[in-house]
Amino acid sequence: AAMQAVCEFSSHRWIGTVDVPCAVLLTRHDTVVPPSRQMRLARALPAARVVEVDGDHDVFRAAPGAFAHALALACLAVVPAVDLRPSDTERAS
């Protein structure tokens, strides 16, 4: 039943309403979810950033270093730049 639900799931009706920064981690050689379908999702998300990784659907297990690097890039793509300089109040203390 769970597998059937996964196969029937579709976000097409609501995905365009997502209003937070998004990144899509695209697995270039995916045999479960074709890259063309992953790109269709990315195009449906307003201003989504796409980060590609060489690998199949199990890239997190087969190539954890490549996956971790791509995941870090995807995370960095959606967070605003942070000013790490101490503020005037922090300098005074």
C-alpha cells in the first residue's frame, strides 16, 4: 500500500505555490526518478536552484562524499548570506 501511494503521489497541483527558497538535488543517472522528471519539478518551483550530482538514486550510499558535497551546495544555495562580522554591540563588550 505504501509503495502504491508513493507511485500515485503528485505535487503538480500545488508545487508552484511554494514560497520559500528551494534547491533540487538532481541525480544525473537516476534509474528510479528520471533526471527529466527531476528537472520538471525544479522548473515548477519558483526560483529553485538545481544542484546536480553524478549518481543513481542511491548516490547517498554509493558515493557519500559526492552526495554530501552536492547537498552542502544545495543548502548554501538557499540560505541568505550571513554577515559574520561582530556587530557594534558585540565589539563593545
